[in-house]
Amino acid sequence: MTTDTMRALVATGYGEPEQLTIAELDVPRPGPGQILVKIAASTINPTDLRVVTGGYRDLVDLEFPYTLGNEFAGTVVEAGPGVSQYGVGDEVFGLALPRQLRLAADPVRPSLSTGALAEFAVFEADTPAVAHRPAALDPERAVALPIAGGTTLAIMDTAKIRPGETVLVIGATGAVGLTLIPALAAAGAEIVATARTAEAADLLSSLGAGRTARYDDYPEDVDVVLNLALSADGLPSAARSLRPGGRLISIVFPPPDPSQLGRDDVELGYVMHMGDESTGARAVAEAALAGRLSTPIARRYALADGVEAATDYARRHPLGKIVVTV
Ligand SMILES: NC(=O)c1ccc[n+]([C@@H]2O[C@H](COP(=O)([O-])OP(=O)(O)OC[C@H]3O[C@@H](n4cnc5c(N)ncnc54)[C@H](OP(=O)(O)O)[C@@H]3O)[C@@H](O)[C@H]2O)c1
């Protein structure tokens, strides 16, 4: 290591993405079981912004400055004591929550970091949410995958779609939805996907959606509803779309309660993806290299333009992932 300070995308208090800033911080040091990674790419995600706008304030009271960033690809530049999985020069990628969000991480092997939207970040080495990056998966393709790809694998595992089932995907135009639609198509689902614009509808059709629906106009008698967008107050209208005995699976936090569906003749499921063995970095890399998983990238930004990246993410409805290269 030749440098002591680095640039990072930080919040200095709760506020809108326009109030984020690029700050000069000390380079973090790896402790036992940790690796220091020179970041090549990171992303902006819903959680990044929900945390800094105060959306989870009742769960965690942030200390500032708070460095954003969950997904990363980069190169190991230092390994702390006891790290056997990685050495200096290894290319790695994955998903790790900023340490202040520890209570939302896997309690057994939490994947935590000092914040990935920075030139350097420290990660825990012993977690399936982090893995070596295969050379065939470039850093930008890799960094787009851990959340949307891992969540897609987790949804497919929970939903157990049978060929010919009708599946309504609500929130299909986000990073998760655009990764999920081809997986559903490959499973033989008849897909109805929500779209707000003609551009979104065209993209969804090209990915395998047979039909699109407006946000306020769901089809009837579907077998499965996958909710990637609605909070609890929107669930009754989503549930009305199901045939009796159908299943609604949500990924939107907090986990809903069956009493919030407005009917009791359907099943409710919830998916929480934390990056375990079956959905972590190695699993998404294998699925991507096998051609089974890909997350479209909407736009790329340099870290110096990180505030613009976060603002555009919040205001411009990107179709796909916002990747920040470092
Ligand atoms: N439980 C888990 O493990 C897990 C994992 C990953 C993500 N998530 C959560 O899942 C959600 C989706 O994640 P993401 O990364 O795909 O987010 P995203 O990229 O922000 O996508 C959300 C999409 O939903 C659309 N949308 C908003 N309101 C809608 C409505 N009323 N009806 C239909 N579509 C609507 C948005 O389109 P417009 O803005 O154009 O309207 C946007 O395309 C987020 O809440 C995220 O926090 C949970």
C-alpha cells in the first residue's frame, strides 16, 4: 500500500441523494479474517438510498460520514491475519453490507464492509457472498450480479415455477426484474410484466415477457405474483390478481404478514437474499458463465460522478443497473 487516503461516496447526514458528497477518507485497514480490496467497480442500489434518506432510521441510527456501496469487484491488496482464501493480487467480487447495517446481515457469517463506493474497502473473507471473480466475467458484468442475480436465484428456488404457469412480475423494470424475466422464461412461465413506458415494455418483451401490464391494471387468475416493488398497502390489489390457491412471493422489506393480503385462499412467501452458498458470488458467477444469469447495465459513471450516479438512479428510472467504476 502506497497511499493513506482515498475518495469515497459518503453521506454526511440524512438527506436526499443530491446531498451526498465525494469525500477524502483514510484508507481502512484489514483486521483478522479481512481483506483490503482496491475497488474497480461498484453499484448504486435501492438500499443505499433508503438508508441515507432515513428509511431505516427506526432500525439503525447512522453515524456519519457513512460510505455507501454494497456490491463490488476489485483486487485484493492486503490480507489480514488468518486469511487463507485470498492473497494479494486476487480478483474478487461480491456483496457486503456496510458495517453499520450489521443487524440486517447473516448472523452466522456476516458479509460486511467499510462501504464499497470508495477507492478501497475492507471485506470479511469468510463468507459465500464474496468469491474469486472468474477472468471470463469482467468487473462491470460481475459487479452487476450479486444482488439482482443472487435474488433471482433465490426467487426461482422459492417460487418453483412449473412450465406453463402464469406469473405476474410487479416491479419488472428494476435490476432484479430485468434479471429475473429471462430466468422465468427459461423455466417455461407465461410472463406478464409491469411496465410504465413503451421503452420498458419493449425491453421486457425482448427478455421473454409475453405481455406487459400497467401499474394499475393487473391480469386476473394468475398462478404466481412476484412482488419486487409494492409495500404492504399495495399487496391486496396484487393478491386479487391470483387464482384461488395461487402464490404471492415478495422481496420488498419488511416481510409482509398474510393478514395484509386481504384474502386467505392464497399462499404468501418472502425471499431474503443475503448471499449464502446457493445464491452467493460463486453461485451467480457460475450461472452467469453458463449463460443463465445476466443483469443489464443501464449506465456507467466514474466515482468522481458518484453523486450524479445516485441522483440519476433516484430520479431517472434507469432500466437496469447503475455501475460506478473506480
Ligand atoms: N429481499 C431481498 O433479498 C431483496 C433483494 C434485492 C432487492 N430487494 C428489494 O426489491 C426491490 C427491487 O429491487 P431492484 O434492485 O430491482 O430495484 P430498482 O432497480 O429500483 O427497481 C424497482 C422497479 O420497480 C418499478 N416500480 C416502482 N413502483 C412500481 C409499481 N407501483 N408497480 C410496478 N413497478 C414499480 C420501478 O420503475 P419506475 O421507477 O420506472 O416506476 C423500478 O423499475 C427493492 O425494494 C429492493 O430493496 C430485496
